[in-house]
Amino acid sequence: MDLEQNKQNAIAFYKTAYMGDPKGAVEQYVGKEYIQHNPDVADGTQGFINYFERMQAEYPEKSIEFVRCIAEGNLVALHTHQTWPGNDQYVTMDFFRFDENGKICEHWDAIQQIPKESANPNTMY
């Protein structure tokens, strides 16, 4: 496994889909199967494409910043800061598993909205 290449591919995959081209992201970065663990997204590549196409149509002004990227074995973890219309902000943690050909084949995530107030002065990212 080429950890640096997997990191670059995970970021490119997520950014490409998030910014409005999920079909291109799948064509370039996904392997023969795509197992989805987010309960809001249907399993498989078509479910992924449908979800991100809908997201782009409904929220074209959203943005994403990649804060951290960590790779180990066949896994890559992304820590992101997302800003949505109305200045709703979220922190996400996404995990991607890569197959033996260096293609993404499985995804898990956790999403948390950044609250307006915090009990401490630290950011969530």
C-alpha cells in the first residue's frame, strides 16, 4: 500500500464528490465494490452518486476544508471542517478502506455540528 497516494486519493475523492462531481469521483477512485456505512446514503456507487448529486443541487454554496489526513494499512481517515448555507458548520471524521488495487471500497463517517457556544476556547478541529 502506498499510504501517501491513498491519502491524496481519499482527499481528491471526497473533494470531487463534495464539490459536485460524484460520478467522476467514483469513476476515478472507487474499486469494484463500494460498501457504505452512513445510514443516510444507499449502499453501492449509485447510492453515493445520488446522495452527492442531491446535496450539490440543494446546497451549491457549501465548502469543505481538510484539516487532517491519517493513513495506516489500507485505511485513510479524514478530519474535515464543513461550512453550509446559513453558516451552519460541521466537523466530520471519514474513514475509507482501500482495496489491493489502491481503490476505495468502503466508507464510515461521523458528523457533529459545531455549536454556537462552547464550554472551552478550543476548536473542534
